[in-house]
Amino acid sequence: MTDIHDVIESLEFVFEGRLDTYARVQRLTIVSDRVSVDGIDPAEFDIVLERLEELYAETHSVAQIRKWRSINGQFVKTHVVVPVKPLFPDIDGRSQGRHQSAAD
């Protein structure tokens, strides 16, 4: 089983050390410096995200948001990854997103 510290270490490798980790009372925030597209290996980044999804598989879904932002007059692509607890827990083991309606 992957541990969060291993995932952070892998992210440090992908971003060549340009990463800050902030521990909060109920969360951990990891922020990278701005990195050019040529500065990271997208395949390695995807592998780390898969490990993060595995880590949270039993308790959370991992939401990913990729969008363009204007920062200092330049368009910059950002990538936000957030583990999210489900609103309705999967009590009886059915797969996510597959819930029968009361009418069925």
C-alpha cells in the first residue's frame, strides 16, 4: 500500500524539488512552483496521480481540474487535484455512480 509520504516524495521527483507541502489541522496541501510543460514528465505525473487515487480508493474520489488562468498577463495551465469524500457512502458495496432509483 502506498503511503502519502511516498506520493509526496514522488511528486518532489516529478517537479524536480519545486514543491511546497503545508500541513494543516485536517488536510495536507501540496503546491508546486510554476513549471514549464518541458519541465515535467507527464507520464510520471500520471503515475503519481494513479498512486494517489489508490491511496484514497477506499475513502475518497480524486477530483482533477485542469484549466487555463491568466497570471501576470500570461495564460498558464493549472492542474488541481483534490481527494473528495463521497456525499453518500457506498454502504452495500455497489460501485460508485450506480445507484438504483427508489422507483425501481
